[in-house]
Amino acid sequence: MNRKLHLLLFAFVLTLASVVTGNGQQRTTATINASDPLNVLPASDGVMFVDVQRIMRDVLPRSLAGSPKMAEINAEIDRFRQRTGLDLRSFERAAVGVRFTNPSARVTKMEPVAVLMGNFNADSMVAAGRLAAKGKYRTEQYKGKTIHTFSLNENVRLLGLFNARLTDVAVVSLSSNMLAVGERESVRRTIDAGGGAAARNAELIALATRNPNAVLGFGSNVPASATRDLDFGNAEITRSIASIRQSYGSIGTTTSGYDMTVIARTSNAQQAKSLNDNLAAVKQFAPLLIAQLSGERAELARKVSDSLRITTQGNDVQARIEVAQTDVSTLLRVF
């Protein structure tokens, strides 16, 4: 992973910390059953789950009520299905595992894999993918499973919101209603894992599932190699970011909107205090950035900035905010 991508990833984390909140004192962990795709992931450095059905049936319709954006999203889902054979509406829950590797001394690479569970027949879904690929795929047998690798090489728009470039995508049916999707080697590692052994990612799963009302949760170790070459233009801030060793959080729903949280865990309390102080200092510059916006964007940014709370408990630095339903609708409309 190059330096620019490192900066983009950490900018994403910090940006998310600026627009999300949750109950930081909450210690309840959501119940995870044996068939949950989180338990099927291979050994990972980071895990994330997404409650796809709640997003499709509740979050998006509620956030986009009366907006033409919902029609755009449905159209994009249909186009994605036509291109890949994967129907996002049939997915119920997804889990993503990421492993960090160092192919060379100054490079950190992310190797992700997604496990999708839903109301579908996995073999039929793969067959639909073969038809959609129009011959642009290859197959291989691996430990009794058939891996299909599709050569897409095109841009798609996921959920009508996020652009993604898909090149070679490997897909394998793990069970009657579960698929693994990712790079070939990551899919192979998922087959090797054999499923049903949550202990291999137990700590990260516990972090990702702390909020039982979450529609999305994540937990990740942050290797030193991932922050080694970062430079934020300020030595103190750079050192603070480099002290992060774990990150976790969630996005959940409330009666009035959404509650979200991002927590960075450092090696010791002194590092946590330094990170807290630096983030609080950065927040002081928010009015200067907001002044460059206008209309609904400025008002929304002002609400987010006013609501943001950064606190420290032990080694954990927590950023939180509660976003009203009307503000989320505005966010999806104007950004």
C-alpha cells in the first residue's frame, strides 16, 4: 500500500470520527450465532459486518423517503445484478475480513474477502454470475470446492452511492446460502479456514459487535507498518496517529436517527491523552472549513461539528455524535 493510500485511509477514519457517535460506555456484545458469516472468515487483521437487509429495508428507505435517489439506487442494483449475477436485495448479512501483508519493506498490502449470507441459492447465484460474465471467467477445483474467477474490468456503483473498480473477482459457494467473494488467494484462505471457528478472530469480532443495534460494526488491529510512513505535516499529530494499535466502532439506528462511534486504541494511556489533545486541537479548525461551505452543506457541517465529542478512557480515544434522521437525508442529498 503506497503512502497516498495510507493517507486516504486514515483521512477516512478521521472523517468518520467527525460525523459519527454512539454510546461509548456500552459493553454489550451482539449475539453471534454459529452460522454468522463473521465466524466463517479466515484469520484476519480486521473484520467488519454489515446488516444488509436492515440497510435495504429500513436505513435507505427511511433516509431517502421522497427522494429520487432511491430510484437511482434500485436502478444501480439492477445493473450490478446484470453485470455480476449478484443480487444485493437477496443478501441478508455480509462480513468482511482483511489481512495485512508486507510484500516488501516499505509496502503494506490489504487482502480482503467478503462472506455473504442471504435468501438465495449459492450455486444458482454463481451460475447467474457465469451467464452475466459471458464467458469471461475461469474455474478451478480447490479442496472439493469450485472457485469461479470472473474478469470484469469495469466500474460499478454499489448501492447507487459508491464507485468501485472490479477486475478479477473470485467467487465460491461455501454452503447452500453463503458465498465468499474476493481475490483468489483470499477466497482460498476462506476455504482453508473451514468455517464455524470464531475463536480465530474472537477479539476483533467482540470489538465489531459491541453495539447490538448496529447495522455496521468493525474491529481492526493496526500494524505498525501501516502508519510507519505517514506524514500529516505536523510531527506531533503524525506521532499520535502512529500510536494507534486498534480501531473499532459501529453505526446503529435510533428512534430519531443514527448513532455511531469510532474508537482508536493506543498502547498506553499517555499516548491516548496525546491523541485526544491533538484531535481536539484539529477540531478547533472546523469553523474555518465550514466557512468555505454554503447553504445546507454548511448547516449540516455546523451541526456535526457542534455535536462531536472526543473523550478518553484508559487507552481508548472515542469520537461520537448522534445524527438526526433529517440530517442524514440532507447528507445523502447534497453530498
